[in-house]
Amino acid sequence: MRSQIVALLIGLISLSGCSNIEDITVKEVQNIQVKNMDKNHIDLAIDVLIENPNALSFNVKDVDLAIDINGQSIGKAQLSEGFSIKGNSSEVYPIELSAESGKTLQELWPSLLLSAFSQKIEVHIYGDIKGGALLLSKTFPVDHTEKVNLNDLNLNGLF
């Protein structure tokens, strides 16, 4: 009985330390690779610099993200595979996303062609990353906009 009370107290103390979990932040999108694209669907591999100021590592199993390119909605993204964000780290994580686009490729062409002149596209990723550590579950907001050099955009020979 006494050992159960001690275990309960240790559990409560460790969970109370989790109440001041800081947000995990997306610092930079370093690479965007188009893995596959058809009329209304796109698969992307994105290298993202993520900063986790917390001692706890988080397992990301779900995202609720939207992707815009040059102000045009690409669609809602689904995480193709979960990943872990290490505690007290600032690291690049390869993330694979799949999005069903509300717009066809033909509708996005004018915006993409204008990017050819500036040699950059503006990528806006926003929404939530849902992660967990031990018994703790937390949603972290993401709102990151970045201009990506067209030379860094790998289209896998799609065009």
C-alpha cells in the first residue's frame, strides 16, 4: 500500500512538471520535394527544422495542416508516417505529407509561372501538430511562411 502511494505521488509530481510544456516551433522549411502529383493530389517530402525546448520527446502521429503555395491553397495535408521529435533539440525532420487539393494543377499554373521570374515560391504551412509523450497529449500550433528558392524545389521530373 505504501509503495502504491509513493508511486502515485511520483506520477503526480512528474505530470505536474508537464503543465508548463512550451510549444514546439517550426523554424524553417529547408527542402520541399514533390514525390507524386496528379490532377487533384500531391505527395510531398518536406525537411523541416523543428525546435523542441522541452525535456520530453514527442511522438507525432497526426497533423491537421494546410499548405498554401503563393497564396493558393494546395489543400489539407495528412501525415504519411508518424515521427518522434527529440527533447531539448533543434533538428531537421523529414516529413512526408499527402494532400488532396481542391484546385487542379491547371489552376495553380499561373501562380507557379509567376514564381519563375522571382525564382522563389512562398510556402505557408499552418494548422496543428498533435503529439504525445508518456500519458501527456498536446497540440502545437504551426504557422510558418517561407520563401523557397526554386532551385531547392525538387519536382522529381514532373515538369
